[in-house]
Amino acid sequence: GVAMTSSKMMNGNMLIVDGLTKCYPGAEVDAVSDLSFALPRGSICGFIGPNGAGKTTTMRICSTLEMPDRGDVWVDGYSVLEYPDEVRKRIGFMPDAFPIDPNVLVEDMLEFFGRAHGLWGDELAAMVESVVAFTTLEELLRKPFGALSKGMKQRAALATVLMHDPQLLILDEPAAGLDPRARVELRTLLQLLAQQGKTILISSHILAELTEICTHAVVIEQGKLKADRSLRSHSAIQTDGGHST
């Protein structure tokens, strides 16, 4: 059978990052250094830190795309080291630059991602319909990805990572470069997903982009944890220097 961590250890958390360390050859400092934090189910967690703080590295390890040098990550009780396939079923990872051929039609892109996760026929068609309705992409289906505005590209990219109904969404800088309206649309979609019980880890180098929707914030600097707290009061969080980031 699959040796899961005890549910007691997960303790209502969808994601547990435990002692994560990653160093790249030739780098003077670790990209990530003994990083630990947990995300409760249904939370929207802002993953905040300056560029180069280790956010992308952490997200790639959580998404089974890179191996840590030390430490482990558990998603829904499954270790990314021992059960990467189980983890992949449960996560949707959206990198900061979405690697899609600009000539591919949005509809074909969604079907491709659905098939990659084993959906076919009626099941695939139903999922495309559901995801398209949720992200309001109906009018864009026959358009090539490259012809979309930045905000619409983000919605289409989010739609592709929702095709296998993941429980944990890992979104790297999704609000970067969006105009105010597109940013509001993205926030609304993320709040709806959290209401459906999904857990969301979303990175940004600016907390202000996220405070309105985040329930939690994890702040890292130079690969190390600086702050980890619940934002029930939705006030800006203070990091060690006393500056609100």
C-alpha cells in the first residue's frame, strides 16, 4: 500500500514543507535554506519575498519538478520524493512564464492538458466546458494563445491547470504585469476556488497585490523563512525590520 504520513501529522494541512534545502552548483548561498511551513486546507497563502528569495525553487520542488538536497514536502499526505505521481494528481502548477506555443488555439490547449491527465471523450468535453465556464473563456476558444492579452493568457493558463481538478494550486507570480481589471478578475477566481475547498499557494514580491484575498502569508528572504502567519485581520504584516512589505 501507499505509505502516507499519518493524517494526524497533516493535521488539516494540504501542504507541509519540511526543512527544505536546495543549493545550485557554484552558488554562494543556498537557494532555499531549511525552509518549513504548512498550508491549511482551503487557505489562500501569499508566498512573499524579493526576486531571488527562493520562491520559484520552493514551488518547483513542491510541484515535483526539482529535487531538494535535504528535506521533504507532503501534499495531501504524500511525499514529493516517494510518491511524485500521487502528488501530481493533486496539484496544478502555473509557472510565471507559461510555456505554450503562441499558435495553439485555447480549446486545443485545454484538451491537450486534459488528455495528459487521462481524460477522454465525454469526460474530457465535460471538463473543458466546466473549466471554460468558470474562467469565462467561451469567446476565446478559437483564438491562438499568442493573440490573447496578458490577463486573458493568465485566465487560459489557469484553466489548463484546473483541467484535472487539482486540490492544491501553486501559482508563481500570476498577478505580475496584469492591468487592474485583470488583477481583480484573477483575485475573484482564486477566491471562488478557495470556496470550493481548494488550497492555493501564490507568490509575489509585493504583498499589496495579495493582502485582500490571502488568509495566510509566508515571507522568505534569501531562502530563509522570515514570517509565517494567519492574516485573519487582513492587516499588512510586519517582517523583522518592522517595515510592512
